[in-house]
Amino acid sequence: MNCDDFVELVTEFLEGALPEEDERRFIEHLPECSGCESYLDQFRQTIATTGELTPDDISPEARQQLLTAFRDWQR
């Protein structure tokens, strides 16, 4: 699994929704990549801090700012 695939699957992983083979590849990637391990930890910390957040819970402006920030995020 490469880092781009990992980032695409992180939400499904945290929700327990990955197919078994994808979950295995996801978990195997973690010890190989400290950047993705940090990314996963940041996701977990954000969820713990903010609770469950859905697109309906934020304003369109805030949603756009978040999308822009993640779009421009560099590993």
C-alpha cells in the first residue's frame, strides 16, 4: 500500500468498514511509514477532541476551508 491509498482509506479504517484484505494492507503499512502513522494519530486525536462531526454540522464556509486545507496538505 502506498501513502496515497492509506490516506484515502483512513476514515473507513477508523469506522471498521474496510474489507479484510484492505485492512491487513493498511495495518502492514503503518510500521513502514512514520508519516502515515502520524496522520492516523492526528485523525484519532481530532475525533477524540471534536467528537463525531458530519458535514451537516459545519457551515459551508468552514467545510470549504477544511477541504482546501486537506487538498493542499503535504506529507
